[in-house]
Amino acid sequence: MAHPLADRGTPRALAENRQVVDYEGDLTDFERLAEIVEADLRTLPAAERPARWRQAPVRAALEFGFADVRETAPVVAGSAQATLTLVCQRCLEPFELPLDVDLQYVLQPAGAAGDEQAVGEVWELEEDAFRPLDLVEESLIMALPMSASHVTLRECGPLAASVHGAEAPGVETVRPFAGLKDQLKDLD
């Protein structure tokens, strides 16, 4: 099913029309982002993989316009949110990671000289027309952490508590080299 993020348009036409795009859907519309999540979840045994991870909610709100009064620099401003199911790298259990990104880009052809006065980062376009979906998807991908994990250790499962024993109450930490410094002093 087509949606406004998937429609191709030129930045100039979108800006001239002051196009506003409000999108609410799920991860199935974002192929590359879904592939990343799927690859992460594949590290879990099949029985532990969440069944409905592809239905993760994704929202985007975009407004197109110009950065300058001469209307030479098309811009897009807005935000995108998603709640993705990933594998926590501390406890190796699935968890939901909320992403919230602000979008503020000047849209220009690849290799073009940028407007030094423009507000926002430059989003270079390889072709005249583009899909706003690609911009939203790439922004969400860039917002993914290098190593996804629960916000706090307390949210993690039992594996993290056993590995990070000092931070987890009730778990004794083994420190095999704790007395080594004193033993080396005794040898001198």
C-alpha cells in the first residue's frame, strides 16, 4: 500500500507546495531498517524471537519549505519516531528501543555548492526526485546505537546480572587478582 513517504518528488516541487507529510505505519515499509533488525534478532534462538517485531510502530512528520527568501534552498524539517525490537548486548535478550530523531536538512544535488547561510545539515541527492521515506529511514538507521542495550542494568536479564555482579545486588563477584599487588610486594 502506497503512502505519502513513498511518493517520489523533487525537493523544489515539495518545497514550493509547502508539502506536509504525516505518516503512521510500521517497520514493514522500511526495508533496510527491517533488515538490520532482522539480522540482530537472528542471533537469538528461533523460539526466543519476538513474533511481531515487523509491526513496530514508525511515525514521521515532515514539512517542506525553503531556507531562504529567494527560495533557492529547499529544506525539510520534522521528526521521526520508531520503537524497534533489538537484542540487548549485555543480557542477550530482546528489548524495545525507542528512537526519536529530529530532521532538519537542506536538500541539494550531490556535489553542488552548499548555501553557507542555510540552517540544518545538507542531504545530498543523487537524483532529481527522491522519496522522503529514504530520508526518514536513513535518519533512523543513523540513530541506532553501535551496541544496543537496556537503559539500566536492572532492566537486563539474568545473564547481565551474573556478568556485572558488582552492579547487581545479591550476586557475589569473583576477583582472581585482588590480592596480587600485596603478593608482589611481599616478594620484593
